[in-house]
Amino acid sequence: MAEDERRSYNWKRWGPYLSERQWGTVREDYSPKGTSWTDFPHESARSRAYRWGEDGLLGITDRQCRLCFSLALWNEKDPFLKERLFGLTGPEGNHGEDVKEEYFYLDSTPTHSYLKGLYKYPQAEFPYDQLRQENQRRGRDEPEFELADTGIFDGRRYFDVFAEYAKASPEDLLIRITVANRGPVPARIHVLPTFWFRNTWAWGRSGEGYWSKPHMSTVGADGILAEQESLGRYRLHAQIPEGGKLPERLFTENETNLQRLYRVPNRQRYVKDAFHDSVVHGRHAAVNPERVGTKSAFHYVLEVPAGGCVILPLRLFLESEAPRELFGEDFDRIFEQRIAEADEFYASRLPHTLPEEERRVARQAYAGLLWGKQFYHYAVQPWLEGDPSNPAPPPERLQGRNREWGHLYNRDIISMPDKWEYPWYAAWDLAFHTIPFARVDPLFAKEQLILFLREWYMHPNGQMPAYEFEFSDVNPPVHAWACWRVYKMTGSQGKRDRLFLARVFHKLLLNFTWWVNRKDADGRNLFSGGFLGLDNIGVFDRSKPLPTGGRLHQADGTAWMAFFCTTMLSMALELAQEDPAYEDIASKFFEHFVAIVDAMNHLGGSGLWEEDDGFYYDHLWVDGRDVPLRVRSMVGLVPLFAAEVLPDRLIERLPGFARRLRWFLENRADLAQNTSYMASPDRSGAGGHRLLAIPSRERLVRVLRRVLDPKEFLSDYGIRSLSRVHEQAPFVFRVGREDYRVAYVPGESDSGMFGGNSNWRGPVWFPLNYLLIEALERYHHFYGAGLQVEYPTGSGRMMTLAEVARELSSRLIRIFMPDAAGRRPCHGDDRRFAEDPDWRELVLFHEYFHGDTGRGLGASHQTGWTALVAQCLADAHKSLE
């Protein structure tokens, strides 16, 4: 890692940067109306060359996705090769898009010097049509029909296919494919380790990211040579399997099969889907007999004995750094060494008190986080205009999606929410990803945060891009919090990266100004950010005009801005320790925070606070009336996050800031008297503290009474996103003759709002649970043991807020921990994960979790923000140490 950071060795050039789904994405969509799911479906992926990236099965690529390697499999029953993961599109699934495969990320180091993944491949014909038809038949009130529900894994008739990678050097990659037959009888499988160039030459463009056509050919009896102008010459060699024969080498071009897709003549004789025709249909003329092209594969035909396995070693290396011996004892020794180094690395990053099972969960969480890095390429202006070598896109595109983001040029390795379901970044997801990243790869965490503030990402007006479906959508402004947390996590006091902090601070000022100018339409310090990442949590779709007319004043949008203020204030005070110029901006953020808190608590009488309920709500401002929308949801808990504790000794070291602070408190008593700017006594000899917070002590306790009530927010597995009180008493709001209804739904969404593949009306979500836990720790730092609350509400058991934070963290951890019978709540009632030794230690990190049972829901590999469980585990045991 140190060598890579110094740029003395490019250890991160190769990694798991290959997407798992490039088809069905916005950037590959060239339809008139932006219908990405139907413009580029799964059926086209094997035949159509991608414009902006590549995908594959447990594959790797270089950091510019020029040269790719992944697996293709065939069980002699499927209608085509298994080259990529299959899943349902948004319109096909009864709860939106959903991958229908069984695969797991098992290990990775930050430099990807060791990688391990697993794909479970059925021996019977893959049930593509059954999965589509049954899920389309089911309604939103029924569970999703999964691959295991088809019975295809019954009798253990499947292959476990392991892909392992170990780097002997940055340009020398050892590859080990292990195919294990879990079934009771021998079974045949075709394995095609596939090696190809991303098509950068067919679009009629030149310049950065576009290269002339590269070339592949055979080398020796067991190798493939790949030549590309910016990469150089790489070779991929295969070892003959024991007792087997040298695999056949297949070649074709990574070019679209126009004849199959569009019924027009092909520009090339050999096209992208040639291996399907050759292997599956026996049309051997489909591959190039001269064995040259831009896509190649080794073709193994394996007879794997019952309960046995076959190992396929390969080696990919830069020709100028060719090893003296490709395989043999040295090959095995390097693998053993890299695995031992991975074990040693995680032993140094995880608390030594962590039990073995918790350590295993944390290790897989980090594996998923690191495998979730993806090459992401999307340049909006050429995407809107189309390419010179292709037909011009329909004119509607110029007035359609992302037209205001012509400056945006993305061509980077980015942490994805989920490389199949969300193979595109989401700005607020990424902020949470950087917290677990900071523990294992602090440099990457900081680079990701800086990247999204660069001028080719951030809009000139200061807005950060949300995600490719609509860059102008508004995500919660958590980027500043992530920058501040990563800054503090990645260095001890006095040795932190102030250059990083200053770089992000100045760009965050632009983003803050955008929020103030664009999302406070009335100039009253009450904000209306839109849906703010919470999808269907509200009565209305908050990203669209309201059916009532008027304007929504959002409890969460306003609280997020207060949170933004306190974070920027803390950053400014830190920078002011060495540069007094930052004292002025610190005063600005203090005053802005006070104004927001005053509006939230008191504007128009009680602001967004409802005294009768003891809760914060969104308010609808229409026809001169202020109407509270009494939905008890996570929206009303976000105000708790905006809490910052400032040591008196810090303020005293900044006389300019202290003087302006005193002036404000004395001369703007109309605002200050209603703000939680409170002093605590010196309990430690280190001086007192000041608390900046939205709720007063009394209001904090009242909100927590609901939060910690099992009949409301408190689940056995964390804090629900909607109070369970709405299970029996849904909130109903009538507009004309139409009722808008919000009811508690602990599992999959029953609403089509935002596609229906996520749900904030009851399930447990990791990111906001994590922010709540952090906030409780800050409140405890100020109030200490003098503030105790009942936990759970109604139990008569009193706890400090620090103890409550630990209890909530333990509930999140419980989602992944096996009980006495081996059952993990995240896996629901799937007995394989509790009883089968080949499934028992595998863990999935879902997008969110059932509010009553803890079952994993939504995207099955959203290890980005769900990897926060590793942080929860580390924090819990750090306190024990």
C-alpha cells in the first residue's frame, strides 16, 4: 500500500474493476425516451459491443478498463454461455430490478494483491423464463421468486466455481480457477477463461480514452498475446490440467453482431457472440480460424467427479516482466504468501478481541466493499451528441436526461453501491462507503471524497451529481460529514492530513452555497431538498410538484442543512488552528446553524416540531396554511444528527471566533435563546464543552422515547425507518377525491414510487442507523451519565446514551450473527445457510433489512454502506480493549 501511495509501484493497476452489469444502464441507453431497461436488455449483452464499459463474471481489468479477464461457463444445458450475471429488469420484477444468481465475495486486500470470489452454477438448465414469468405473475404484496425457489439447487447438483487472483508483482497476476462438483454424480462443465479488449476504436472518436484497434494472437502452445498502444504487450498462459489436454484457444472480435440484433449486415465477419455459437451450437466457423482478434478464450471441457474438483491455473503478465517459470512450486508459494499477507493485514486492522465468527463477518464485509470498486465511464456531452461512426441519436435526447450536465466527464475507479443492481455511483452512498474504507485503505477513501468535488464531477453551480438516472436529483448532503470523519479516522491528533481537509473544505463551500440558494425557496431557513435519498418514505413523491400545490418544508432537508453547518463549523475551527483566516467562516457557519435551528424549532410558533406528539414532521405550506404531515418516520429522526460538541479550550485558542461568538449571543438573543448552545461543566480537568444541537434536552428525551419503543421504531435489528404505530393506524392525507396513504411495511415495498425496489416504510437501513448511533455518542460526550433514558421504552431499565448507542450497534451486528441453530437473520428462512457446510459460512450484505425479522432485502450485494457493520464490530471491541 505504501509503495502504491508513493507511486513507486502501481499495485492497484489491476483489480476487480469489471462491472457485473453494463447492460440496462443509462450510459448504454440510446433510446428516444430514456428506456434503458428495454433499449439494452440482457439478451442483447452477449451480442452488442458496449460503448462505455464492460461486464463479466468474477472478473478483473486494469484501472482504465482496456484489457479484461473473466469467466464464461456452460453446463451443456443452457441456451447460451454464462458470461455475466442474470437478473430481472425494473419492469420485470414484482419489486423492481433484482439479480437472480448466487455469488459471494470472499476476500480482497486493498491493493487486490489477493482476491477470491465464488459463483454457484447450477448443473440443470438455468431457469431464465421461469424466473421472469413467476415474478411478473406475483404482485407487490408477495415475496420475490428467487433462484433457490425454482429447486435448481436441490440435491446439491451445482458447481462451486472459485476465482482467485494473486499478484506476484503489479504486472504479474496469478489466476486459479477451482471448479468443485457438489453433486452426487460426475458432471461435465465447459470453462472459458475469457480475455478481451474493451471496444474503444469503433466510435469514430480520438483523444483521451480512445485508442486504435488493439490485437490478440496466439503465443507458444499455451498462450495468448494481447497488444495495445497504451498498455503494451500482455500475455495470458494456461497450464495443462493434470491428466488433461491443452485447452483450445478461441478468437473473435469484440464487435456488435448487427445481423442478430438489427437484421443488417455485420461490419466484421467475427463478432462478439462467436463463442456462444461455437461452443453451444457447434458452429465452429463463427470463430476466427487464423486465431487473431480482440476477444479470446481458453476452452476447457471438464469431467468433474462427484464431490471432487478441478483446478485451472493461469497467469497474466506484462511480456517485458515475464517470469522465468510460469507454474509449479513458485506459483503455489506466491498464492500461499498472498493469502498469509491478507490474513496478517486484517489481523492488524481488526481488534484482537473480535471472536472468530465476528471476524469472519467483518472480513467478508470488507471483501464485498473492495470487490465493489468499478471502472465507471460516462461523458455526458458525447453521450448526448452520439458518435460519428454510429447513427445519430434521436433529437429527444438533447432535451432529455442529464442535458444540464454537459461538463460531466467520469472515467475513474469508483466504489459502487452494488455492481449488479446499482452499477453506477450514488453520491450519498459513496460518502458512507468511505467510512469502512478509511480503516483498510485511507488513501482510497480520501481520493473518492476529493473526486466528487472535482470540476469534472461537481456542477459549476456547486451541485454534486446524484447518479446517472438523474444527476440533478438531490441526495442528503453527507459528503462534508464523511470528509470530516475520514480526516479524523486517518491520523492521530497533530498528524492528520490538513491538505486533504483544506481541499475538500473549499469545494464544500460551493456545495453549501448551492443548497442555500436553490433549496430554501422562501428564504426562511426551511429546506425542501426533494426525495433526499429516502425514496418512498413520504406521503407524496417529494421530488415532484405536490398534488396540493404549495411547498413542502422538510424536517429531514432542514436538519441535513443544520448537520452540514455543524460539520463545516468543526472543519473551519480545525483549519483555523493554523490559519486564522478560517475563523471568519467558522463564525458564518455558527450563525447559519443558529438561524436554521431557530426556524426548525420556532418559526411560526413551533417550526417543524409538534409539541403534542413530541416529534418533528414535514410541513405542507399551502394557501397560507401550515399543515403538519404526521408521519412518524426517519424524517423526524434526522434532526437528532445535527449535534456537535465544541471544547471550550478550542474556542479559547481562537480569540477572533470567540469574540464574534460572544457578540452574537449577546446581540442576537432573539435567536440564541432558542438554540441548544449549552455549556457543560469541566468534568475531566480538560475544560468544559459547548453543545450545538437542534433538539433541547427535553425534546431529545421525548423523541428518544419513541425511537427506543419496540411498538414504534425499535426493532430487534436496529431502528426502523417508519414507526410500527402506522401498522394499525396508517397516515392518510386526502387531496380532492384521492387518498395518499403511508402504512408500516417492514419488508419489500408495496409502492411503485421510485421503481419499487427499495422501501423506507419500515425496514432497517444501515446508513441512518449509523448516523443516529454516532449522534447519541456525541450527546453522551456532552451530557455524560447525568442523562439517562429508558431502554427499551416501557422496560423500566435506564441507560446512558453511550450505552444505548452500543445496544443499537449490537442489534445491527445481530443481523449477521448465527444463532444456536446456525441461522443468520439476514438469510431469512433459507436453511442452506444454516445447515449446508458449503453455504454455512457465506454471508450476504443486503441493501436494507426486514423491520421485524432482520431478513435481507433489496440489492443483495450492497456491501458499500452495509459494510458499516464492520465498523460497528470494530468500534464495539475497541471499547472493550
